[in-house]
Amino acid sequence: QPCSVGRNQARKLRVQTPSQDFELIGWGAGYQDIIKENELYEKYYKELKIVPVEEWDQFMASMREPLPATIRITGYKSHAEEILQCLKTKYFKELQDLEVDGQQIEAPQPLKWYPGELAWHINISRKMLRKSPVLEKFHQFLVSETESGNISRQEAVSMIPPLLMDIKPHHKILDMCAAPGSKTAQLIEMLHSDMNIPFPEGFVIANDVDNKRCYLLVHQSKRLHSPCIMVINHDASNIPRLQMVEADGQRDILFYDRILCDVPCSGDATLRKNIDVWKKWTTSNSLQLHGLQQRIVIRGVEQLTVGGRMVYSTCSLNPIENEAVIATVLEKSEGEHRVMTREGQWFADWSEVPENKQTQIRPTMFPTKDPEKLKAMNLERCIRVLPHHQNTGGFFVAVLQKRATMPWNRREPKVRSFSFSNKIERLCNGKFLTFSLSLSLSLGASFSPPPSKKMKLFGFKEDPFVFLNEDDPIFPPIETFYLLHSSFPKFNVLTRTHDGKKRHLYMVSKELRNVLLHNSERMKVINTGVKVLSRNNDGEQFGCAFRLAQEGIYTLNPYINGRIIKISIEDVMVLLTQENPFIGKLSSEAQKVAKKLVMGSIVLKYEPDPLNTEGPKCPIVLCGWRGKNSIRAFVAKNERLHYLRMLGVEVFREKNKSEGLQNVTAGAEENEPTESKLKVVEEEEAAAVEKVKEDLDRCEKSDETREATEKPGECLEDVKETKVEIETEGDVTKEIPDAINTCPNIEKSNSAEETSSEADKLNVKP
């Protein structure tokens, strides 16, 4: 047994596979001391005959192989296509026919069943990465884009459930067990399939029982900057029934159009990435989870609208966690499977289970003996993915469509208030009984639903979600300064405080506002809304105390008619590689517009040119600040690098042990036109150095002092600039000063921004 074998013995007994002579990028590497053997596991699944006999050896050999990595290009359609184009033309092309130490590198392959080639299978070792500059550059690209949320590392089979849900922009969606959030991100992307609609009619409510994992879920979902996502913290088996107010003012129960039910499971199909399952697996894992899985599914079906669709999935191969749970909902079961205890004892029917085992083994774990019921259930339509078929992990998924209200919910809960008259009729045993009003009042009868018990909340206490009134005095200066369209939904704007100055303004969709307003006592909300505006007190002298936030610019942009500067590709390059470029560095058209604007927050908008085949095909919208003589882009470091890649700039890190600094080098290719080369003047360098010193001094001040002394353009949203070295033909290399770290008093955003190692050196080549 693995538990009785010492570390040195385990090394000798370890199962050797072709891939174990080096560490893999994929899941499952690093567990070198665990013996990949479990006699009970093999006995159990051999007996169930889930895997064809002739494929058993191949199945087990695959289970012992580390799982290759798979990536998914995230984000909305146009931006995702730009990243895909960058991958295919720059990085994948270089990997074709690449050899390292005489070994052919396996080029990344698209998952053929995933739409638009937005998911790829990668199988490259870290040993190869260290030996090949081409692979190292590719790896750094993946890391950087993952940090900015444009690429997600997600197991291939995990991508299947959202694809089966047939999401439309008007759907109300519930993700019952959502953390860590990779599937939730897919749901949000599908909801925003039309980029021209900032507020789809539908929404996603993502739930998880673990309070701490909810914040991981927030981190993942915030990368997509959607106003249509709400994260809540509840036990999925008892998730509250929510209400919404209809247009006629009446309250109705909220039923969802789509529900994703990726329940907690034993994970016995994840042996390739969770190696410790080899020594921990027993049949009791599934027996203990069966009841919870059943309760979660039933609760989900209750809240699914008639005609709606639920997708049930697990990363287990066990019928007790899969077909038996589905059969419970359908009051039927399927197959020839039997139930085994952890000691290896089998039971073919509930009647064989001894009394002392009946608390662990339940009747719903056994199949029905009625062949007609089995046929009617069509459980052969469930999908069980075996790892050796497509070099993936194991998985189970089933799609359920609700045809009618569940039998125990035929009489839907009444939430509408009663209109009392002289006589009241109540339904009792199928007959209407009439009571006089005086009698009911004298007896103290109540004809409305009983008040719900006060919900017990666990974990951290969240700040309140406070919606602003349409006549709030905060709106007129914002509307005037940015020339907001009359259709701007002011009632969708919220803040996170009742008292004091409102530091940030967030926006949610109309439907989520409805849910939030009428269910505050029923649910614990962790996070919702996208930040669109942040306070800058010194902005009041220019007409508005709030600056635009990059996080929510794509949500707010359709309503902004003023303070917009249309920029070219060259302008975007200047704004992203220089900290405070003078207005004179922009194109003539951009200069004309910029000079007419007073100081303050601005929108920098690039519209793709259909005739330009080289430039990006999707629009780019950046927040900026119009200074006295310069313009600054408020864009976080990782997002800057992302946009630079979209513009055809090659960004990579190169370690410099002697200097230990982060640099960005921009060098032109040999045949590149001279006009496209970037230049930085001496005056700008000196001015930028002084600006850095002033900002760092102010960062040390307290909150009160900072708010009283900060200059326009400060308090950037986690903008971390990098030192930029720019090579010009015949000129000495100039440098833009080091990073401006944001003040510790400034609230951090939820975007994934990690400070790179100081030992890394960033190189940029057009």
C-alpha cells in the first residue's frame, strides 16, 4: 500500500511512463513520489464495465500519464479573434517544424469541437522551454495574457458544459457551484455574444458555498468587465428562491432559463492532474456525496423554468454520482451497475443491503428493474468522456430539459399580495371555502406567505450595494462634462457606501438591479457591477469630480458623446509606450480635438480601418487624462502589453542578472520605415523623472493629505509603467523612468495584475 511505503522505496516502485523523464507544463507533474496504483479502483471499474475490456490497458496507461495543458482564448468575440490571429501568425507559426536537441516539438493543436478555434491543446515540457528561446518567448506570451485575463488555462473537458447550454443574450442563468470560475467566464462571454449591446437582457448569477472561493470567482469574472454578473455565497442544495418585480408592479418567483450544475464530486476521473487521488480513492467518496449531489440537482430543477435547460456535470466516472443522480430526478435509474462498499462488498439491489449499511447506501443508488422505465429515460444520451480517447481528463455530462413543473411544486408559491374584500375564498382539498372577513380577522388568520427566517450569513461582511436616485446631485456634472446621452440608465448606477463621499460608481444591468433590490434579505451578495467612474476631487475645478475607469469604459462608452479623441494606430503606440507624451506627438487630427478640450478625463478611441489589413480589426477604447500640455493613458501594465501585441509589437522578457531591472525595449526590424520608429526627447525624459519623484512623495502621505494635494491625473487604476528603452537609428537610446507604483491608500481593482520579477527584462520589438 502507498501509505506503508517510504519515500526512497516509493521512488524505486514508481510507475515509469514515457513522459516522466521530465517535468511537464501540463497538470500532474511534480508528484513524483506517489505510486500510481490503486487495486480497489481497478477492481471497481473493471466490474462496472464502463470501459470496454479491450481498451482497459490503454485506459489505465492514459490515467498514469500527466495531463497536457489546454488553453482557452477568453474575452468577447472581436478581441478574442485578435488574440487568436496573433497566436497563429506569430507564435504557432514559429513552432512548426521546431526541433530542440534533435527532438521534434509537438505544435499546439486546436480542439476541433470547440467553436472558432478558441481552445488549444499544448504539450511542451519545461525542459524544452529552458533550452529554446522561441518556446520561452511563447511561454511568456501565455503568462502575460493569462495575467491580463485574455487567455485562461482550463481543462478541455471542463469547457464542454457551457457549450451544451445554448446561451442567448436574454437568458437568466444560474451557476450553482461556480468556483473557481472558468465555466462562469464562458457563460458571461456567451451572454455578450453581441458586442454592440452593453446591457444584455439576461444575466449570470454565480454561486458557491465556500466564502473564500467566492473571491476567486470574483477575480475570474471581473476580468470580463461585465455588468451582468452577480456572485453570491450559499449552499447550493438550499439556494434561496429569489423574486423579481414585473412591469405591472407584481412580484413573481425568479425561474432561470439555464442552470449549470457542476456538482462537488469524488474527482476519480482527475487522476492525471490530481495525483493524490491514487492513494486517497475509496468507494465511500461517492457514497457520501450521492445525497448532496441529489439535493443540489433537485433544488436546481425546482428553480428552472418550464422549457429551460439544465446541464449536470461531474469529473467522476462513477454511476453512483452520475446516472443514479440523474435517475433520482427522473424517478428512474439505468444500467447494470451495482454498488460496492469500501471493503469491496457488492450489492445488486437495495434489499440485499444490511441494516447497518443503509445509512451509507441509499435506494436511489440502484437501478430500476422495469425495462420500460429504463427505455423511457434515455440515459444512454448522457456523455461519459474517457481519457484515452482524446488525451483528456475523464468527465460526465448530461443535459436535462424541464417539460413541466415538478410534482411537489405544482402549486407555485404565492408572492402577490391578497386583495381583501368582504369575503375571502381559500382553496382547501380541491374545494373553495368562504370565510367572512370579520371571522378571519378575529382568528388572526394570515393570507400571505409566512415571513422567511432571517438568513444566517458566514464569512466576511460585505459593504452594502446602494443604488442612486435618478435625481441625485452627483449626476448633473457628470452628464454635462461627458455629454451623456439621455438614454443613460442612471437608475442602474450604484455605490458601496451609505454615508460620506462616493469614491466609485458601478453599473449593473436592469435585471440584476431588479434582483438585488428585492432580495437583499434572502441572499448574500459578494460582488456585482462594473466600475465606471472614480472620484478625483481636483477634477471639480475642471467641471467633474469623477474620472472614467478603464474597467468599465466599454460599458459606459455607448452613452458618452463628449471628450472623445479619435486616435490612429501610431497614436495608440505613442500612448502605450510613453508615460506623458506631449499633445504635439499625436496625429494632427487628434491634436486639433485635444487642444479644444479642458483638462480632465477623456476617451481615446481607435476605430479599425477596413482598408488596413495590417492593423487590429477590433475597436480599442482607452481612458486617459488631458493634462496641460500632455495626454496620459490610464491603462494597466498587462493590458498595455496586450494592446501592443494587437498592434503587431512583439513583447518578451529577457533576464538581466547584472542590472536586475525591468525594461521594455522597442527596436525596429531592419526594413521597417523610419517614420514608424519611436523617439523620446530629452525634455520629456527630464519632465518624467520629476513627475516620478513627485508621485512617489505623495504616495507616502495619508489619505486625507493625499485627497487635498493630489494633482489631476493621479490615482491611476493600478497603472504600473515600465522603463522603456527605445532604439532609434543613429540616436542614443533614451529611457522613460521606472514604474510609478500606485499609492497604498488607493483601492485596488479586482483585475489580475501581478508585479513581474525585478530580474526580468522586457523587450519590445515591432
